[in-house]
Amino acid sequence: MNRDFFVRELGIELLASACSLAALRHDDLAEPLRIAPHHHDNLLQLDLVRGCRGRVFSSGRWLRFESDIALVAYPGETHGYMLEPAREHAAVYNLKVGSEAPIESLKYRPLPRFAQGPSTGAFEIASELSSAANPDGFPQSRAILSLLSLVLGWPERGPAALRGGTGQDVHPVGEQAVSLIESSLNDPLSLDDISGAIKISSRQLSRLFERAMGMTPHRYATTRRVDRAKTVLLSNRMTVGESAEMLGFSGLATFSRWFTQHAGMTPTAFRSSHQEF
């Protein structure tokens, strides 16, 4: 399947369905940025990374890079990254394309999961996408055309863009623990609950998990719950109170305190500082 055909089919599906596009951007990145490995059932995620080095989690393992890269995570694929700014004006663009129904054209997997050296043009298109917002949560034609232009110009896999990291592959126990955590984000499991389900000791679970993911199970669960909260808040279809209930919190005040503690701002402030189209 060639890319032109894929882009045409994707465009038809996006225009015909109640899909959404969400954008997060980090300009002039000065501090390390860490997104724990996770997955989305019905979202395509596109990431453009400029001026950074670090590790990305793709195809079931951690991979190192030291150049500008473009990343793709198809629905259901675990992904994440640990980035450090390597030069001035480092930036990360994170784009998520979603639909309540599966997007059939994504089954062809025509875009490489990682590619080297996204051009300046790709970042310009990503910036244009950020300005084509629709307050109702549904994409305008302009936003869809910009997205398809970005996909059509997506870089091919580059030589030696990523290399394996010794000892960083995910242990099966880590994968099982991640699956349990992901399935219970609205009602987090305790370490004993997870270790009991996997049938190993809590101490052994912590050691294996931290080796695979670079953080404790508790920190991973908290990071992923914050990620989920941000995604829910980016939808304008629910109030903050309804979002709190959906995320499993006993009330708005409890959710607001928790979110502020972990995200550095209130849920309302976070929503107003980002856009969804």
C-alpha cells in the first residue's frame, strides 16, 4: 500500500466520522521530558522531536537516539520517551488523532514507527494544526488537510536513527504489570494487588519493573493517571466535574488538589492553556 492511497483513505475516514485531534507542544524545552510507556486503544499518536537526545519506547523496547526524530504509535501500541534538550530551541510536538470507531486505514501501518530528521516543514505544519482549533472538539476541514499534509510529508526511516539500549528490553513481568496498571487507572491497584496477580513478591516486582521502566510501579501508575486526566480534560465534551467522576475521584475538590499536585496547575487552568480540535 503506498502512502498516497493511505492518506486518501485516512482523509475520507476523518471527514466522515466524529473524530478528534489533540495537540500538545513543548517549545524551547529546557528540562528533561519523560512520558511513561503507555498505549491508547483508539488513538494514532504522531510525535515530532527536535533538538533532543534520549530514549524512546517503541516495538517493545527502549531505543536510544541523538538526532531529530519522528515517532508513530498506532492504536494499542505501547510507546513513551525520555528526552533531554541537546541544543537551543528544542521542541516536541505531540499530535493525537482519535475516533470512537476504529480508523480502518490505520491497519495498513504505512508510516514507519520511527524516522530520522523531520524537516522544518513538518514542524511548521504541526504549528498550523495548533491554530486550526474547533471549540466543539471536531476537526475542521483545514485541520484535516493540514494533518494529511503532515502525514504525506512524514520522513522515511533514516539510517541508524535509533539503536538498542543494552539491558533495556521490557521483562515479561513488566509487561504484565503495565497491563494491569493500564486497565485500572480509574481505581489504581496496590503493589500487593499487582504482585499477587502476577504471583511474584512485591520486592521482586518493584525491582523488575524499575529496571524495565525506569521508575517504580507507583510512580508509573501516577504518571499514567495524570496522562489520562490530561487527555480527558482536553475534551470539551465534559465539565471538569464530570471528568473527575469519570477518572474515579470522589469529588471535584479531591480531583483538583490531586491534579494540581502532579501537573503544577489546576484542571481548569490546564484545559484553558491547551487546545483540541
